[in-house]
Amino acid sequence: MERDPRARLRLLPYIPMRALVPNAITMLALCAGATGVRFAIAGQFDKAVAAVVIAGVLDGLDGRVARALKGTSRFGAELDSLSDVTAFGIAPALILYLWALQHLGGLGWVIALAHAVCAALRLARFNAALDVEDLPHKRLGFLTGIPAPAAAGLALSPICLSLGTGLLGDEEPMLRAVVVGLMCGFTAIGMVSTLPTWGFKAIRLPREARLPLLAGVGLFAAALAQEPWLALTAISVVYLLAMPFAWMRFRRLRAAEVVTPPDASPPPA
């Protein structure tokens, strides 16, 4: 009896196109981050920062596209982490070293390496916890430590500030190096810390805040078009100011969870 050709086709090894699209976006993010290093070597630091920002946008899209197309895979998760190490660990470290940290000599290179190493450690910890669901941070919708894209944005914020205001210019290289060194040290420690930071699932907004939030997004888009470097600096400042509130919110939720465990049976009527 002859086998159905459609059944024979299903037995052939193949990869659906919907699984390749998110991986292609991840590769574009990796290439964007690596291209930022090329611009930094050429002294075009505005384009270098823009390349890392583009990598951050693509990094935010690949996971959502994968879930929308039902193309998530373990391969995609591992590729995403490798892309993040390149785009948000190695690339910002080299950009900041060429822009400022080289004026600190060997110490500047150590600080740059600390950012790259801590980004790799943070992503390794993230991969190790992918299959672990019963974690307080994950269960409550928070992230553990500063995520690598946010850490890259914070570390590069002095360049954005300089491009937008003229501060930390070429005439004050040591001040520039000290500011960048302190920011890199903060982001490196933040990435490997257990500090709870905001995740999308942890943010709860009242219904009446919808319209003001949408208006704020429109105003930010206008500011990004007119003054992109000041707008990016403002994002970094807002993120820094929001970090203590994430810690306080997490502590309140954990206290409520301890008082009323989620698997506790309701009291009898």
C-alpha cells in the first residue's frame, strides 16, 4: 500500500519559518551591538550608542515575536543570551573604554571588563533559572538584578548626556572617566545582585492612568524625535528613580504572600 505523500513530507526534518523569524531578529540585534563597536573605533560615538539602542529595541521584539508566532525554542533562548552578551555586555564595555575609561589606564580596562563579565554572569544565571518557576522574583513578576539591556543603557547614559548638553566633553577627560567608571561599577554590581527590578508583569496601573500614560508616550516620542540624547538620558534617570520603588513593592508583596500563602485553602464560610 502506497504511503500518503503528505504523511511522508511530515516525516522529513524541517524547520518552520515561524521559528526562524525571531532568531533572525536576535541575530540583527547581535550585529547592531557589534556594529556599535565599529563606530566607536572610528570615533563616531553617537552612532555607536544608536546602534546599541537599536539592539535593545530588537531584543525587546524577538521574544514577543516568538511568542506571537509560537516559535519559542531552547535554541532561541540560548541564542538570545549570546546576543545579549555581545550587544549589552561586550559592546558597551568597549565603547565606554574608547570614549572615557582609557584615560584611567589599566584600571579603566578592569572596569570595562567588569561590565562585560557581570553581563555574562547575569545572563548565565537567567538561563539557569529558565525552567525554575518557584522563584519569588519570577512568581511575583519581578526581575532579579538589572537586566542587561537596561544596564547597557545606564552605562551609556553619560555619553547621551554629553551629546545632549555638551557636559563631560573632551576638555575634561578625567572627570568623564570617573563618571563613567562609577556608572559602570554600579551597573556591574546591579546585574549580578539579587535586587528586584521592574518586569512587565509586576507593573500594575490603575485604569484611570491609561490616557495620561498614552499621552506621556506620545510626548516622549516627540521628545525623542527632537532631542534624542536628552530623551534617552531622561529614560535612564527615570529608571534609576524607579528602582527603590520596585524594591519596596516587592517587599510588600512578599510580606503579603507570607501572611497569606498563595496555595492556602480559603477559610470555611
